[in-house]
Amino acid sequence: MIDPSTALIGFALLIGLMAIGLHIAFVMFAISMIGAVMFLGTPAVMNFGNQFWGATNNFVLVAIPLFVLLGEILVRGGFTDRMYKALSDWLNPLPGGLLHTNIGASAMFAAVSGSSVATAATIGTVALPAFRNRGYDERLVLGTVAAGATLGILIPPSMNMIIYGAMTNTSVGRLYAAGVLPGLVLTGLFMLVVIVLCKWRPAFAGPVEARDPFLVRLGRLVDLLPPAAIFVAVMGTIYAGWATPTESAAIGVVVALALAACYGKLSFRMLHESFVSTVSITAMIMLIAAAAFYLNFVLGLMGVPQALANYVKSIGASPGQMIAILTVFYLILGCFLDALAMVIGTIPIVFPLVVAIGIDPVWFGIFLVVMAELALITPPVGMNLYVVQGIRGTGTITEVIVGTLPFLLMMLLLVWLLWIWPDMALLLPRLSFG
């Protein structure tokens, strides 16, 4: 069994190489090869082909391209514009007005897309033009879009949960169920902070706007049915036990295609654009996943997880202390690594430690997703910050960063709430799956 200090040096090298900008898949594969050559010999080195095939041949991971395709169809089908308008009819009366629509639309799109970056790009494209000449504080507008989009990986379905489940042999269905309540709580916390800020300083919100007649607003609720139907089709089939997460993703794609056809948006051009984008995104994700599985294989043969688990047991760290340490660790790491890179790169080392001290794998999966959300809006590499600034096209990214700070605090509050009330994440999995 390898010495824990050697494992930590290798882990520091892994994080350092990713932090300087090398591609995560290359870094993980290189570290794996170095470890295999130094400690395991030729058989382990030559086994990378089997590991790559095993990773990409995993049925659970088939859900990734399906959810990417689902999101692409929704964006190109024009469902988001209508959904945003329908939500604004009912959320505008709250203090903060249209700011709540950014958060509500992000939460609703998150419930069918599985990607925070896709949510940021989609909602940002629809929302930012709506705020022009309306008198809202621009920093808060940008913050609601960037932070609201992070819900894309917490509210199921979530690609991060799929990857976590595949790498740790944790039920993706349970992870999906576990993400529902924390996702709703975080949506509520985001809206609460908007209300508090706009009550404290009314100038943050634009003037109160005249509302359309009740029957007109009621009629526009029909535009919420497409995303709601897809969410019910995807999550309902999982909870009813009729489909696996992968099969439910396929059902979601079929429903999305049917809805696009009903709205007259289905065409060969739309399908071609959706397929090309899906292939591009999936290739990137699967390359990273394959490298991560090979790293897991090498670390397992070297005995790294067992050595680190024994070390943690020997120093007597409590679960609470471990989570506090990991919160600070991931906060710092999220400033230098992409969220997906951070999750995949640390799971092989961190997961055995938390399991060894008795932390539930499903609960830890939700904790890890929340920390990944934080990484999406922490500078200097927070992906959502750059997506929103790119759509905005003017000003500086500093204004986006400042706008996300209150929401970052709400995410840390959610971590604390998860710790003091674990059933926020564990209640629905227990009720749904026993």
C-alpha cells in the first residue's frame, strides 16, 4: 500500500497542472500513466484501453448525450422565451420584480437541461435584453442570471450527478431525488435575498409595471406546460420505477421532439444543429470521464484510497470537521478549476475518505454538487461569470462578480442547512426508493 504522503504529492501535482490551464483529461491520464509506470508496471500501463472502453461503455453515462440533446432541442425550439414571459406575469409583483423571473426561469430550465452553463447561456440570452431601459441595478441583474443558472446542476436531472454516480457506484435515481429539496430551498434563498436587497434599497429594482389582465396572464400559463411535461416525463418515470435515468433521458428527448413538432419548430436544420452541438459537448465530457476512470483504476491498484482512509481514521477527524475542511478546500479549488474538472479530479481521492468516516454517499453527492455550483461563480475561472459577460457584451466582468456575491453567501448557507438537516437531501430518496 502506497504511503499517504506520496498520494498527496500526486494529488497536488494533479491540481497544479489543471490550475495552470492544461486540459483535465490530459492531466489525469498523464498522472495515471506516471503512477502506473512507477508503482505498478507494464500490465497496468497497458490496461488503459480496457479502462477507456469500460468507461465509455457504461450505460449510466449514455444519459449525458441524451440530456445535452434535450437541452439543445429546448433552446432551438423557442420554448424558453415563452416560458420566461409566462413566469414574469406571476413573479413580477414580488419586491424585485423581473429579477425573480431570472431565478424562476433558471430553476425551471434546470429541471429539464442538466447543465448550468446551458442554463446561463439560455436564460441570459432571453433575460438580459428584457432589462434594457427598465431601471434595474445592472449588477444584481447579472448576479441573478449567473447564480440562478447554477441551479442547472442541482435540480435534477444533472449531468454532474450522473458522472458522480458512475464514478462512485451511487444510484443516480437516488441522487436525483436528493437534489429536489435542496434545489427548491436554494431557489427560495435566491429569491429571498433579492427581496431583502430590494426592500433595503428600492433603487435596485425597476419601477412597478402595469400587469396584463388576469385572463391574459392565465392564458399564457400554457407556455409553462412544455418544460413541465418534460420534467414529469423524465422524473416521473424514474420515481414510478418505469425507467432508469438513462431510459428516462431518452423519453425526455422523445417528448421534446414531439413538443417541437407541435409548435412547428422541428426541422432538419434544427436537428442538425442540435446533433452537432450534442456531439461536441458529449465528446469533451466523455474524454474527461474516460481519463477519470483510468485514474480511479490506477489509484485503486496502488492502494491510495485505502491508505488515505486509514490515515483519516488514525487522526480521528469527525464527519463535521471533514465537511468543514472540504468546504474550505473546494471554495479555494473552485477559484482555479472548472466545476466539472474539480468534481472529477477530486472524487478518486475524497470519496473514500468521506465514506470511511460514515458520511452518506448520496448526501455527499449533493454537497459536492453545491460546491461545484460555487465554483461556477467564483473568480477568476467561474464559467457562468464569463458566459453572462459574453452575452452582455459591454462593461467589465467585475460587475458580474459583484452581483453574484449575495447568492454565493446563500449557497454557503445551504451547505450549513444540509449539514444540520441531512434529511433535506435524504428524505426523498428514502421515501422513493426505501
